[in-house]
Amino acid sequence: MRLYKKSSTSVDEENPYWMSFSDVMSALLIIFILASVVLIIQLMEIQKELEKQKEEFNQDIVELQQAEQVRRTILHEAADLLKQRGIRVTVSENDTVLSIPNEILGFGTAEYEIGPNYQNTALEIGEVLSQVISRDNRVEYLDTIFVEGHTDNRPLKGFLGKGNWGLSAFRAISLWQLWNKMLPAQYQLNDLQNKEAQPLFSVSGYGPTRPVTELQETEEHYRANRRIDIRFTIRRPSSAEYKRVSGRLEGATL
């Protein structure tokens, strides 16, 4: 009687290729898991960066809103204080401009000097502006305050060859120089600086290009356009800062 011994050779030993295939699949699975973990970590980092950028962007918006409010407060406080002194100015152009009418400054046709009878009123305006701007660190929200000169639309020959453009600039310069020369030391406007340590005030002339009344046929119309505007501009994020934040936000959402 013959006894047959059953072979103890396993299926894996008989199929070495199957054993290699399972090892490869296991390795690939591990690699996939590791890659998934890395991807998740990267996505989490991107999400954190996105939230940080959004927070910075929102902070810029809040600061811009605060600056807008500060500007409105300055303009309306100045107008109210001047009204209490019997000096009537107007706040115009979406709460950005304090407009000083000609009857307060007394500019005659083709004239730019502020006459002696009008100087005290002009100085009171400068004093009030200094008071309201200097309160509560408001100056930190401002970029530039322009003293803007304007004329009517009647052609002006001569005037150093600059016509109405030169006349309007000289009117603004005349008021600015009066403030610098005659305002008391505690109200000096040329000492004020913005957050970048630059002079806060500047002057500009617009000639007849920004009339308050398009119809200019009577002396009343002409007189209305001979004026000085005090334009307040606020600090804003630079275009480069906007682009940098915007680019990061777009890149993080792709």
C-alpha cells in the first residue's frame, strides 16, 4: 500500500507573481494615502491664508469706512462752527468739499487778492479748519486737503499768459499765504502732516472747468463761480496693495 504525501507548497509559493503584485498595490495605497494627507495639509494652509487675506481686506474696508466718516464729521463740524460765527459755507459733492462763496472772500473780476475787508473772515475759516482737523487724531485718516481756486468762464487775457487757469491758482495761493502769514501759531495749517509725514495741505487751480452753475450770463452767475473750494481726500489702500490682496484672494480660490 502506497501512501501519498500531500504537497505543502502554498498557492503564493506556486504564484510568485501574485505576491509581487500585492506588494506593489500595498505600496501604491500607502503612497496614495500619504499624498492625500499632504494635499489636505496644503488645502488647510491655503484656507488659512485665504482667511488671513480676507481679514486684511475687510480691515482695509473698515478703515476706509472710518476715514469716510471722519471726513464727513470734519466738514459738517466746520460748517456748523462757521455758521455760529455768521459765516455761511456749504458742504457739497458727497461730503467731500467745503465750498467758500465769493461774497466771503470778495474776489472781483480778474482779481485774486483777498482784500482787507475780507481777511478776518478768511482767517476765521482757517482757524476753524485747524480746530476740527486736529481733534482726535483725525489727521491720520486724511491724505491731502486741496485749497482749490475757481473762476467764471469769461475769457481772461494776459495774467502772465496763463488766463483763467493762472487766476484760479493765484486765488488759492492768496488764501493759503494769508493763512500762513496771519494765523496764530496754534492754528498754523502748514504744520499739519498726513500719516506719511507729508504736508497735508496743497493748492490747485481749476480755471472755469468746474462751475457751480453752468449758465453764466449775469453778474450773479459769474460771482457764484468765483470761489474757493476746500477738498478733503482720505487715505486709501494704494492700487498696488489692492492688486496684491486681490491677486492672493483669486489665487487661493482657484
